Amino acid sequence: MQRFLFFFCLALISNFSRAQLVDFNKEVADRTPDTLLLIDENKFNDPKFLAFPKKINAPLNLASLINYYPVVGISLKNRLTDNISLLSISQIRLIDARFDNKKIGFLPVGTNLQKSGYSTLGLQISRGPISWLKESFIEKNIILDSSSKRQLVIVLQKFWFSSSANQLYSVSNPRLLATLHYGFDIYTSPGIGYYPQKKIEGSFTTLYNKGNAYTDLTDSLLILLKKEFLSQNFAAKETDANWQSPIDFNDYYNTKMRKVSQFEKMPKGVYATYADFLEKNVMCDSVKMIMKYNNYDRIPLYACQLVAFTAGQRQSSKESWGYFDGTSLFLNTGAGFFIKLIRTKEDYVFFHLKNIREDRIKQDILEGIQIGSSSYQVIRDYTKVFALTFQMDTETGQLY
């Protein structure tokens, strides 16, 4: 049986994940994905892999096409068997504070799927990571104390799978890597208000291995969370000086969300750092594009080189973070080679690695390009087999 919006409707109507951020709900939670998905639920039998939506009719304009990429689902099984007891916790509440909550990464699409018309596929856990954590981990592996008045509040800041490589491509052994980037803010709430306990963030990496990496990486995350929960002395940080009111709690996350949601209102110019971009602090008063990369006018502009000027004086932009032209955001990938990111409601995406490989770009420039955690020189030949897609991390301003 097929259903519209199989993943996202369930995730968005869940009051479990968003009940605590009132303003956040008004601004973000009501957003709907750009694409209506038709998912065959019967294809979820394989615990590691994918259910594909039916192909959709999207505009041929490249700038619009990315708004319509399908999102596919993986069904993950928690393979952990041992439980833990949190004797001082009566309830665990989860809040999804990710800016982009419609996916958890991009599937490195193989050439067989590209021939079928799928060049970019978003990735999502069935029903989303909040429901997955609740149903597959908290309800399965954690024993709570019903006599306690303390609640544990887990704010999900990051849950993202990325692709990378640290070795040159080999036909016999394509060592594509998968990384899970995670970020949680942990609070306790014995009554009214919140006490910050710990920020848990980092990443795990393993071989992609035809998608088996996703379960391996999430298992590693669950093991880490169990260790962190057991090691905390929650009462020790519940002091008057550490207390946050519900208003302060909401404002902290809403302020971060508003800054990211107003990217299109940023002033034109070159920005030295991502922090400067968020604060609207340009490093120059004019910009000249000195080189445009569009494969000799065969495709739309996907990268450029530029020069910044302040009071008529030339400024080097090779070490800057990025450039905003009033419409599009360009990210410096090294040595002043700025790649154009495609904007949708919740993301800034780059998927033009193949164009870089096919264009005529000077070798010294290519040697300086860094895409995510991989140098271009290492990852370029993986584009012969995989269609790799990257997105800007709104926490760091870097690709992953």
C-alpha cells in the first residue's frame, strides 16, 4: 500500500518531539517537504536498505531541480541487547532542534540508479531519528524510575550521514567512507526550568559497504549514549547558577534557528568566517568575479574565483569563508575556488563534483580544493561510480 508523505507526516504531527519549543513550532515545525513521496511500505523488509519513491515530474531548470529530489528511507534495527537503569530519571523527553529535519543526509547514488533517472536522493530513517531513538532505544534499552520527579531532556542538534574518502578510488576495492555526525544537548528538569548537563557531539566513520555502515554507525552512537547517561551525576549540576527558565531555553534555540532561516537577507559580499556571515559582517565593499566555471557555457555557473575590494584596495579572498551575491551562496573550498550552493527551504546543497572533473581547471587550483572532509584529488574518481551530494552544516558553515 502506498501513502503520501509517509515519513514526514508522521514526524511532523508527533507532539512528542516538539512540544517544548513553542516559537520553534510556529516557525519551523509546520514546514512541509517540497516533494510528495509515494513509498511502498512492503519494501521495508530489508533492515539495512531502501524503499524508493516513484519517479516525479520535476522542472528541468537545474536551479529548481534540487527542490524536487526524492527522499528515501532506511529501516534501522537496534542490535544492542543490554539495558541500563537510570534510577533518578522518571521520563525522557526528546526535542528535534535541527534546522533541516526532512532528511539525515544523501545516499551516494550508484551509476545503476543514475541511469534510471535518480541522480540525487535524500536519506531518512523511517519516521525520523526522534521516533527511532524513542522507540528503538529509550523504550527498549532504558529502565526509568517512576518514583523520581526528574526528567531527562535530550535536544537533537545534529544527526547526519555524509560520504567521504581518504584513499584513491580502486575498481577492485572502492573504499567509500560513511560518517555519522551527531550532536545532542542534555538537560535535566526536576520541575519548572532546565539544567544544562552536557553537550555530546562528534562523529563515527566506517566503510560504506553497500549501506551496511548505517546500522554499524547508529549502533556506535547508541553505545556512546548509554555510557554518557550512566556516567552523569545529574544532581551535581542542578544549582541555582545553572538554572535556565523555559523562556531562556526556547530563546536559545529559536535565535539560532532565526539566523539560519534569514540567509537570503544577508548583505552582498565576501565573508571572512561563517560567524561573520551569521552576524552580517562583510569584509569588503565590492566584489569582482574574475573567473566563472560553467564548463564553457554548457551548464549553469557552478563555481567561480573572485577579488574583493575595500575602499578601492584589492583584498585577497583566498582565505575567506564564502561569498553571497544577494541570491546565491558560494563556499570557498580552498585557494579561492568558490563553489555555488543550491538553496532550498532547509538546505544549501552542492552536487557538482562531476562537473569539476569534466571542466578544464588548473592543476594548482584542483590540488587546493577540499570537499567536506576529503581533498578533491582523493575523491574525484569516486564520481565515476557514485553521485556524491554534499550539504552545508548550518552549525559550522562547512560541507559534509
